[in-house]
Amino acid sequence: MTHISIEHVSAYRQSYHTCPHRKAIANVVANNPLSKLHVVRDACQQYQHHYNITTTPKPKATNQKSSGRCWLFAALNVVRREMITKYKVTDFEFSQSHLFFWDKLERLNYGMEAIIATKDQCVSSREVAHLLHDPACDGGQWDMFCNLVRKYGLMPKSVYRETHHSSNSTDLNVVLTRKFREYALQLRACEQPHAHKQVCLAEVYSILCQFMGEPPSHFTWHYRHSETNEAHQVANVSPIEFYRHHVPLDVNDFVCVVNDPRNPYDQLYTVKFLGNVSEGQPICYMNLPIAQLRELALASLQLNQTVWFGCDVMQHFDRSQCAMDVALVNHASLLGIEYGMDKTQRLEHGESLMTHAMVLTGARTTSERDTVRNSDTHQVSDWEVENSWSDSGPTKGFYNMSDEWFDAYVFEVVVPRRVLSEKQQSRLNAGNVTELPPWDPMGALAT
């Protein structure tokens, strides 16, 4: 093993002092957070939030607060636009707490099933260690959202509201995680683990009711027509009846498309032990080049359909400018360093993975004439993004994402099946799904 010698340190010192501005920069960096220093001023001077393709309606941005429910907020923000249009209301939110409650119960059941399936493995094995690491996490995927909606339906936020713990989930997760690990110990030693699991789940249900309140089995939704000002109601319905008969969107009409440059394109992938509802639809991704994700997302927006997407949000991100932009946000030049890894290398070396889900609501494009096809093509420069971190900031909770950032840090988009090409449709229906290991970065959950 090579050590750091005194001669090495002397060389480091000499190299450091060769830059005449190094001390001045060090004084600035040492006394300020990088978030105050990383905006490139020349780029900022001409920064704009205007888009020639934009979806309607534009409801007020939501707020997941101190919880990792972005995937639920983003998914419900896609669906709520259909409700606003159908019922002519000024604004509307589905209850995020409703799906959050059932996700916790289902998530722990899913985890306990995996614990039972691996009970013959050593507790220190990589698979069991993975299952025990973060069993009650808030994060999720689009397919997990769909599983919850199919089984438990939807309800308005007005009939099942937030509690302190739905908006601030740390305490709840600490309790559930501690109990899950205790359940795992018991299940691994139990001769009838599935019977004992029901005892565990009854306790989990009780804990969730104490932290979040028990979701209603039936409810009445009151609303007011924005044009006529008339009061209306949808009376005495269950959440599943409300979804099936009153929500004008079918989650089965959407598909998940990912960009994973490590693995072959035009293939289907899943991740072992990634899911929430044990009898639900397994997580399934179709892997395509990033250019095709761009085309599918843009085609959806042109149909006035917003797009759920998963990304590595904190890369080149500036909250004060409401921006995700490689050209705008750059602290590397300030520090005199470079970041040289590409998207594949970042995935392989743990530098990047999906951390957050938001909604594409628009795009800024320039039209170019394709003389071969005799049609106009659209070159995207920027995307309009609806976040779920409140309506604060210069654009009220909506963000600008450069197309260069899209290429580098977007990993997944959810689009209507109808925008897929015939080849993509055929591949989606062909089966033959490749299973990735539980710890693969494509199994990261958006929070």
C-alpha cells in the first residue's frame, strides 16, 4: 500500500500555491454555501420561463413538505388535471395521505413476504441486508402508484386530509422500520410465518391509524362549478368506486420508459424485490435511448398530456432560480476542478440515480422543416416542470429544465401507450423481462 509521504505533501502545497487567486477563492468558498456561489451569472442574466408548448389547466403547485412522497404527488398531479377539466373546478387535489397510508401497509407486507422467501439465507447476506436496510421508506415508482390505485382507488383531499406525520414522515418511518426488523427476526424463526405475518400487519394497521387517522371506507365529495357557481356532490361512494366511475383517467393507459445506457435498449427490465402490493403488477421498464424518451415526452405534451418523470434532481440544481441546468449551475469551475463521468459511468459508480419525481407540463421548442418527410420537427431547448415543493419561488413552484440536463439526469418518463411507435408497442407486449438485482440503481425510489 502506497502512503502519503512528506514529499508528496510538499508537492501538493506547491501545486496549490501556483494559482495566484487560490486564497481569494478559498476565502469565498469557506464562508459561503455552494448554493450561493454556483450560478453562472452570464447565463442567469438571460434566463426565462416561457414555453411555446404548454399543457392546461395550470393548477397551483402542491407541497409534499418533509416527506418522500414526490412519486405520489407527481402521479396525482397528472391525474388531477383531468378532474379539474371534467368538473370545471378552480383547483383540486387528490388525497396523497390516502395512498400513503395504504402504501405503508402494503410495503411492509411486501417486505415481510420477501423476508419469508429469503429465510434460508444468512441474515448478513446481501439480499437480506438490503431488505432490512430501509423497509419503510417513502419513495416509490409509477407502477407502485398504479397498484395502489387499482386496489384502493382515489379520494379527494377534502375528505382525508394531511396529519402532522403524513407531511413529516420521519417519526412514523422510525417506528415502522424498528417494528419491521423485529418482525423479520420473528418470521425467520417462525414455523408458520404467514400466520404470524397477519398478527404483524394488524399491529402495523393500528400504528398507521394512530399516526394518520383511519381512511374512510365511503365519503361524499362536495364541489362547486367554477362557471355557474352551482354546488354539486358525489355522494356515498367508496374510493374504488370514485376512481372507476368519476375519475376520467385510467392508469392502465400509461407505460414506463427508462434510459439506462448500461444495458441493451429495446428490452424490458424489472428489479428484484422492487414493489409494494404483493399481488400487484410487477415493476416493468422499457429501456430506450434518451432521444426516444424526449420524443415520447414531447408527443405527450402536444396531446395536452402531462408527463410523470424520474430524475436525479440535485445535480446542477438551483432553487432560487427554479432551474435545473448544466450551463446555469456549475460550481466546478469555481473550485478549479472538472467532473468527467458520463451518464453510464455515473450509474456504474454510484454518482447518479433516480432521486425525485416531478411532472413535465410544457416545452420550449424551435421548429425545423424535414424536407424528406415533408413535416415539421421540434428541437427542444427547455422543459417546463411542475414540482411538489410548494408554490414558493419566482415561478410559483414551476421549474425550468434545460434539454442538456434532460439528457444527463432524466432516467424515466411515463407516457400514454398511444404515443408509442408500432415497434415499441410490439416490444412492450413481447414479454421476456430481464431481472436486475435488488441494489441496482434502476431500483432507486423517487422521494
